[in-house]
Amino acid sequence: MNKGPGAEEKFKEISAAYEVLSDEQKKSMYDQFGEAGLQGEYDGSGGDSQGVDPFEVFGAFFGGPEELFGDRGEQGGLNFNLGSVGKRALDIRYDLFLSFEESIFGGQREIEVSSSEVCDQCGGTGAKSSSCIKQCATCGGRGGIMKTQRTPFGMMSQVSTCSKCSGDGNIVTDNCRRCGGSGKIMSKRNISIDIPPGVNDGSRMRIQKGGNFDKKSGLIGDLVIDLHVGEKQGIKRDGLNLFSKIDVDFTDAILGTILKVDTVAGPRELQIPSGIQPGETIKLPGMGVPDINRPTLRGDHQFIVNVLIPKDLSDAERELLKKLASLRASTKCHPTSVGSSGSEGKFENQKTSGSSTNSSSGGSNTSSFWNSIKDFLRWRQSRERFASVSLDISAALPSNKPDPSVMISASLALIVIFYIHFSRKIQSLLVITKKKQKLQ
């Protein structure tokens, strides 16, 4: 028996090697994890293991380090970077409030944003100099510790953040004086924002790499701008079209007129056709919202008509309306009474001294009646004396052709008045003719 120094230790090593080689399972564990595999556990910080590196085994199942955890420079093996922050968590949110006109026409806005940026002195490392950055000895620069142990279900591997470097993989021995070792500084900056025409309330704009900086991951977030569009009194938006309600005097609805209306481009004149009905719409083409994808394409500004009817009338007004209603009723009952207007020129040119008083009186009364009706219809009354009659709609209505019945009735009334006027003239002429015959 060899009694030399170290012989006993040598014998134990040979016996252990024989035991491993004779057992296929132990041999496989030794080939994969070295002596730590034979003990039933593996600490990823150990550097003396033989056989296949368990980090490489982990990478074979879950992909290379670049795919799973991202590249960390020249360090080998898996890079856990367990202390890194997701890119979305680095985004900065900013609420930008726009006027209604700005949402239509677009423009530029200057905003001030506070964000964390890369320290310009240390370049984001947090160290006073590059020589102050040392690789973590505990995790070998990986940022994580892997432990593997044998269970009844097989070999299980578990990864935890390195407590020494907090998952960074490096240890800074002397911090940067400017950022205090954080690798970032807070700063305020002015940013010019281009607002496209036609944006909606609640739209979101994203400016890449305008957010915060994360030292561990080296990522920079985005600046996310949420747009809030204010309201404009009297104008509502629906898609590319704008809608407004306008009040029209009932006399203007009958006779037609021109109104000044408010648009996003300022006051404009709107032609109100005669015979417009409550609830009908009149549009100004191309005065709506631009298409955000095709700014040359714009919607329309549509005006919904609300006809105002008088709430109360004076006795004179009521009497005139009754006479007008009577004339309209008579034209409906006697549609043949409009046939003698062709002799108008002949009768007006015949004047006699004997019947001038009667004829003048009859014509004056008729003319006075019609003029009073016209004056009444064109009279402007205040809003307080009118009631509202309209259809309450919030979208574009199909444009119907104006009903001409009102204008036809007015024309018939005029013809009837002329007919009465000329009938009286004929009677006067007959009286004069009879007097002349008696004198002869």
C-alpha cells in the first residue's frame, strides 16, 4: 500500500471516477454539470464546472442571448438584464388642447416637455470614468444567477436577479458627479408639433424617442400626445361635415332672403330660397372638415332651417292675415276667376273725368290692401315675438324641392285684386256711356 503524501486523496478520486463511469445516469449528469451535477444542485456563479455550460443548455432551449435578453456588448453567455424596464413604461404622455379651428385647419404648436435624458457627462453609464466600471464577480456580468437541481420530474433550472449588481451585470466603483450614478438627468425641452388638418378629438400622435431614458436597457421611450379639441358654439362636427341650426323669419321663408352665417372660416352669406320648409338643409359646399389622409378633400357645412312663427299678433296684423287667408280660400273655391288679366293694358289707358273719383277710390283701396300685406310680410319682428317651428334633427336631411304653393297662392291673390279693380273700372265706363247716350 502506498503511504506517500496525497495517496489517500488520489485513491478517493479514482474511486469516485470509477463510480461515475460505471453508472450511466451519473456519467450523464457529470458530462452536463460536472461535480455540481452529482451533488443535485448547480450554482450559476461557479466557474470550475466541467462539461457543457448550463447557460448554454438554457440558451439552446430558449434561444440565443440576443433573441431572449438582448445584446449586452462583449460579455459572453446569457445576459439576463432582469432590472430593465419595458419600452412602453418609458413613454411620456402629454395632453394638448386645440381650438375647433385648429382641428380643422391644422398648424404648428410649441410645447414644453420634461423628460429624463442620457447624462451627457458619463454617456448613461453612471460612472465617473470607464475605469470605474467593473464586471460583477457574483454573476459574471450576466445580471442573473441560475440554479439547477434534480427533482422527481427531472432537472429544473431557476433564474434570479443578481443581488450584488441588481441585474445590471456591472458594478460602478465611483459614480458620475453630474447624474449621481443614475446615468440620466432631468431636462425641459421645447418641441414643435405639426398638427395635420382634420384631426379628431381624442386623436393620438407619437414622436419616436421623445420619451424617457432607461440606463439598464439603454432604451428610450416615445412622446405620446393626446389631442383634445374644444367645442365651437353653434357648430357641430359629424365626420367630414359640419352642422348648424339657423333661425329664419317666416316672411323670409316665404319670400326668400340672404342671411349672414358663422363658419369656421368666418362670416359667410347664405342664400335662403323662397318657400323653404322647416327642417330642410342648405349647404355651403367645401366648407367642412378636410380628410386627414387627403387634405384637398373637404366636407360641407350644412345649415338646418328653423322657421320662426309669431307668438302674438296685433289686431291689424291679424286682420291682414285673415284677409290673406280669405283670398287663398276664394282662389281654391273659384279657380276660374283669373281669366281676365289679358285686358289689363286696355282698361288702364281709358280715363274719363266723370268717373275719376270712383275709379280712383276703388283702385286706391285695392292697392292699399295689397301694399299693407306686402309690408306686413316683409316686416322684421324681434325674436321674443316668435315661436319656433322646425324638425329637431342632428344629421343631414335629404334636400326636398321647395313647395311653390305659397307663391302660387300669393300670385292668385294678386290676380283676384286686379280683377276686382278692373271690374269696377268697367262698371264706371258703362255708367259714363249711358249718360252720354241720354245727352245725345
